[in-house]
Amino acid sequence: MDKTKVDYSVYLVTDSTPAILGTRDLTSVVEAAVRGGVSIVQYRDKHSDRDTAVATARKLLQVTRRFGVPLLVNDRVDVAVEVGCEGVHIGQDDMAYEEARKLLGPNKIIGVTASSIEEALAASKAGADYLGLGTVYATPTKKDTKSIIGPSGIRSILQALASSGYASLPTVCIGGINAHNATSVLLESSAAPAKSLDGIAVVSALVAAEDPAAAARDLLAKVVTGRVPDVLRAVAEGTPLSHNMTNLVVQNFAANVALAVGASPIMANYAEEAADLAKLGGALVINMGTVTPEGLKNHIQAIQAYNAAGGPVVLDPVGAGATSIRRSAVKTLLSTGKFSIIKGNEREIHTVSDTSSSVVQRGVDSSSTLSVPQRAALARSVSRTTGAVVVVTGRTDVVSDGVRTLRIDNGHEYLGRVTGTGCTLGTTLSAMVAAFKGKSALVAAVAGLVMYEVAAERAGVRSDVRGPGTFVPAFLDELSAVREETVRGDVKWLAGAKVE
Ligand code: 3NM
Ligand code: MG
């Protein structure tokens, strides 16, 4: 496991005491929570003897490995070494960081608890891979917590980390977090664009939950929602390049949408330019809308240039199932390189999942035949085979990173009555994933969708909008207004986000 690619969104810390776990089996609880959306697990057990701890850690490791999430052990470095899990989490009173590092080697994850700026800076300097910041709120789960610092205390620490050169060090917060406060804790503790939390760590919200899988799903949605403004502010701060290789129909609209969301557009279809452009820290959009033999060659060369430079690529397989030429173009592109996000309607994503299918799609308009759970399964499976975050658009959009799948219920019918709104969503996603590079592409994709569709809702209900024609300029206005409000710290618009 590459420890620089860990997703800290929903961090489960276990507890084996009867007060929290009850009489349930810890491994089953953890498995359910991971199924629901937990992205990292810490086995925390202060009471069991060593043999029991090793046996339990082994069982948990079987589960976490199956889902590709890391397992850390709290405090007991020897247990982590013996079972060979991904690392440890140490508190201020536990083994010193240096000693733990010597025992574990350079590739294991070591997280450190910090409750003050001093502790946070010391741990960062020592080389911690992430920090657990707290205690946010007093909690019955851990009665001996030292200081309750609230979201404002977290924000001060994040600010200090950013000004000392640790802006990209992952952080989570802990203490009394649950589904009711997760979004607001993330919003209130954010020192964006300087630095924001990467996720939340919880014990009782998952371990004591009646249905840990449902609780994890709920927490994931709340956490992702709480991180949406951080993504938008990262775009506003970085003005990432959105390099569009797109179709004839949408060039102008896509460039305007890129500007409205805070990106810097370039419509460059000549692939010889891609190697230079890829070095500018932006992302590439490959849109198959008007495929030609020469266009396809350009796409291949540009994808390879961005892959080589580590720049994100968004694939928009427009009308992928319409003709055998397009099906074979999709196949070629998929075998050419790696994509950060693949976005399409149900039929397009279906074609991506099965390029040999003979199901013919009429034109490039969208229509839906699958239920939401079926679309979720499709997104999950395409994500697993391609390694990309997959977005299936429709009345309800589905986003999956292969393990975690979210649905978004925002949007407006006018989005379906104007050409290019699918393509310009691809452009929007490219800005988000470029600005959020090295962090969660799932969060970046959801942020792009939520911003886009809430802006459409706001435009759709405006009294000056009478149909698809007046909708387009109003939509650009609202995209840009959502960005400006967010940069000012006004995120009331986010209350309308329907992420589940
Ligand atoms: N560490 P819950 S608070 C394990 O402040 C732990 O360092 C804390 O439990 C710290 O999510 C805590 O049930 C317990 O409130 C958090
Ligand atoms: Mg400890």
C-alpha cells in the first residue's frame, strides 16, 4: 500500500469495551463499517493481553486487506510489527515517534495525536504521516482527554501547520464527532485555502451504532459534504488549468464554465502541446463528442503526456455506445492510460464497462433504464476495473471510487434541455480534481457535481429564466456566485446539497 495515497475521510477507531461494543463481535462491526465507507481503521485496545491483541489485529487485517483500507494499531507498536499491518497511531504519552519509526521502518504509517500547536508542529517535524487533532468535543468514550479545543482550536492548529510548511500533511480530528456534527465540524475547523481537515475519526458513532454500515455511509456523506467548500476554495486559490480536448459543439460553453468555477481554460486539440501543458499543474479533459481518426491520435498522445507528468485526466466518453467506431475508440483510450475520473450517462458508462456490447445507443442524449442501486453497481464495477472515480450522471447521479459509492440528488431539468451540460460538467470535474490533486478524487468529484447542480437549481428557479435559452447565462452567473460566496466563507448554499 502506498502510504501517501491513504484516504482519511472516515477514520474508524475501535473500542472493545462492553460500554461501546456491547456483546457484538468487533470484526463484524469493522467489516460492516468498512463496507459502509470507512477508509482507514485503527485497532485501539487498552485492555486485552498481548496474545488476544495480536489475534484480534490479525482478524481485522483480513477484513481491511479485503477492502484495500489500511489497518493501524493504537499505541502497541509490537503488535503492529508482529501482524505486519500498515502502521500505528501513537499518543503523546505513548512510545516516542523516533523509536516507533525504527521498529516499523520507513514505509509504515505512523500517526500522532496532537492537542496543541506545539505538539502538532513537533510531530510534523519528527516525520509523522498524519496527525489526529483533538479533543474536539468532550466524549464519554475517553474520559482522560487533556484539552477540549473545539473546531476553532483545530483551525488554529491547521493554520499553524500551513504557515510552517506542513500544508499537505494529512489531518483528522477526533472527539465527540458524529453524523449530526461532522459537516459543521469540517466547515468550522477549515482554515482553507491554507489548510483543511482530510477527515474525521470516530469511535462510538460507528462502534456503538445499531447498524455500523448505515452509520458509515451516513458519516461518509456528511464528511464529503463538509469538504466541498475546501475543494472549491482550492480551485479559486490555484486557478488550475483545465485543458480541454473537446468537441466542436461545446468549446465556448466549456471555456466559460471553466472560468465560472474558478479554473483557467485552454481549448487545445493539438497533442504536441500536451507535454508542455501537462507541466502546468492542471488537468486534461478528453471528450469524445466529435471523434475523428486524427482526434483519437491526439487524445492518446495527450493522455500519455498527462500520465507521465502525474496530471489528472478526466474521460468523457460522449455517445460511446452510438457507433462501433466510438466503442472501439473507448477501448483504445482505456488501454492507453490512466484516468482520474470517468464521467458519463448510464449508457456511456455501460459501454465503458463492456466495449464489446452490441447494445446500440441512439445519439448522445441520455436516458435511463437502470435503478439507482443498479447504476451504483455499474459505477463501482467500472471504477474497480479502470481505477478511476466513476460518475454516472442522471436525475440521481452516482459517484464511486470502487469501494465507496455516493448518490447526489441535486440538479435541474434545464440541464437536460441544453446541449453541452454533460461536457461542461467534465470540465468542472477537471478543475476540482486538479486543485485537489494528492487528496481524494472522490471528494473532488462530488464537490464538482454538487456545485454544478446546486448552481443549476438556483438558475432554474430565477424569475428571469423562462426556458433553456435564458437558463444558460443564469447558470454561468450562479456557478460563479457559488464560487464567490464560498471563497467569502458563505456556504449557506451547501445546505441544499443532497449527498447520500
Ligand atoms: N482519542 P468518540 S478522543 C480515542 O482526543 C480518542 O485524542 C481522543 O471517541 C483524543 O468518537 C477519543 O466516541 C475518543 O467520541 C473519541
Ligand atoms: Mg494513546
